[in-house]
Amino acid sequence: MQRPLSQDRPLSGVTVLDLTHVLSGPFCTMILADMGARVIKVERPGEGDEARGFGPFMQTSQGASSGYFFSVNRGKESIALDLKNEQDRDILERMLAQTDVLVENFKPGAMDRLGLGWETLSSQYPQLVMCSVSGFGQTGPYRSLPAYDLVVQAMGGIISLTGPEGGPPVRVGTSVGDLCAGLYAAIGILAALHERVRTGRGSYVDIAMLDVQAAMLENAVARYQVDGKVPGPVGLRHPTVSPFGAFRAKDGALTIAVGSDAMFEQLCRSLGWPEGGRDPRYCTNAGRTEHLAELTAEMERQLQAATVDEWLVRLRADGIPCGPVNDIAQVLRDPQLRARDMFVDLPVEGDRSMTVVGTPLRFVGRAAPEYRPAPRLDQHRDALIAEFGANNNEERSAA
């Protein structure tokens, strides 16, 4: 008999105070929420997170609602607090006394000016884990400079590697500067929580978006040092492995990724071109990379014999890594992603819902998260104030 799935999540019982905005921080705290943490989002009164003003917008009875905000703030509670207001600061401090993790992504120095810097908070709440996400980190000559995703993608070298071969630098199509920083922030927070079990004390995690972009450069740094050439964009192909890219079939393109000489020989047989595996130009990866233009032309001549779907069936049966080049509509219909429950419909208003991408984290023996939609601004104020010991009516009148 199959054991019932546990409803607990790995971070059940962990409370996160979320002072973040826009993308890098909210993405981090959404990851924590998906793993079971309680995330309380603290927003500015009246306006809230700036991302509430970013499109695309969904029309509701209360006006336009940001799909951007909705997509990265699920599973959180919201309270609007003015951190310079004495009464609101009291609410925040009451929450901090029962908080495990504080996450913020203001410019460096802002938390210190609010009296909420690490030295102050760690002395008052020694078990607190704090994580700051910023463009350039809490130290260094760029510390005080503003940054957005585009800026760190450019400075970190990612866009110099992206785009068609011989073409101009191209921004990566998603905000990898923000998203990867959020991922590293979540990793750092988990490490700090683990360390707290051993030491009894929290610690401070300092995440810089530029640092993370440098960490994402993969083998480009090594290639530059080995051959002395500054790497540039190479389109869809891999800079050192061939064939590894997109190739045209009868009705479109498919990706094929070959990682060994034996696999290349099998690819040639699958394409009905066994002599290709014996061609001295293509017998090694170095040779295939050197003669990639000729190899690509020959492969595409063979691929013209069938459609993308037909080739996918044939190549997959022969163990060749390959796939279609999907657009977003096709991704949303992908049967593998659907089977993995990667898309979740969350209610917006009434019978209207919006599909969001769920968490890719799977924990065997545990039930999937109970996803909740992103909160309205200040939606949970009354409940939170009641819980943390302040009187709502007094706070409202004092404000």
C-alpha cells in the first residue's frame, strides 16, 4: 500500500519577513514560500511593491492588476507599513521577534539608515537570518550604484556571449540577472538556516547581482585564458561541442545535442547517413567543430527528408538528445511539463484565473504545495496586527 503523502513542506514553520520589491527579492521569497515557509510581504502604504505597476495588466473590479506582480508573489501575505512611522515600526519589530529570515533588496545603506542594519538586528534578534540582494553587494567601489537586470547582464559579460554569431550583444530573453540572484539568495538563506541549527545564531547573506552574473559565465572564462581570445556570441551552437544546436528539417527547426564520438556515429546512422560517421573531418569533436559549416549543411540535407515531429520520434528512439524549438504557447501545452504539474491556475477574481509556472522542486513523499494567489496590497493587515499583538484601530487612528 502506498504511504499517504506528507502535507508538511521542508520549510514548514519558518517565517520570512519579505521587504523586497520588483523581481530578485520577490523571486527568492516565492521559492521559500513554495517550500513551505510563511512569507509576510511588507510593502509601502498606498503604492506597494513597484512591480504592482508593471504590465501586463488584468482588469478586475478593483481596477488593473499586474500580471507581473502576480507571477512572482504567490503564497505570500501582505501588510503595508511605513518604516519611518513609529506605530508601523512597532508592528514590524513585533513581527521581527518571531521571524526566522528577513530578506531585503534596497540599495546598500538603506537598511542602516532605517535602523534595521545587520549589526542592529543581529544584536536584538540573534537567531535572525538576514539576506540582502543588491546590484553590486554591500562592499566594493560600485556599492552605492543603482542597477537593473540589463545593467548587470551587460557588466557581467552575459550579453557579450548572447545573440547570433558575429552579431551585436543581445540581452538574454528573461531577467537572468534578477532571477539568478534570487536563486543564489535562496541557496544562501537555506545554508544559513542549516548553520543556525548547529550554532544557534543567525547570519548575514550578501548577494550581488553582478557577482552572480560572473558566476554564470560557465566556461567562457576558461576559454579566454586558454586560447587568449575574447569569447563572443555563437548563436544557438555550443562554442566547443559539435553538433550542438538547432538544425532545419522539412517543416522547421529542431535541436540536436551530440556529446560524444559514439553518439555522433549513431546520429549519422539515424539520419540515414552512415558515411558521415566515418568521414575523417567528423571523427572527433575537434574536427566537427572545425568543420561545423560543412557538417551543418550535410545534416540539414538529410533532415529535409522528414518533418520535425518525425525526426523527434526517430532520433529519440535511437537515444539522440533532441527537442523541438518551442514558443511560449507550445511550452504551456507541453505534455511533459503538464504531467509534472508545472503549470498552476490561480484565481484572480470570481471565476477568472491566471496560469503561473509552479515550482520545479519535487520532494518525494510530500504533497505538492497548496499554491495561493499573490496578495492584494495590505490584504492581511488586520489579521497580522491581531496576531502580533498591536491594535488595528489604534494604529489606523494614529496614522
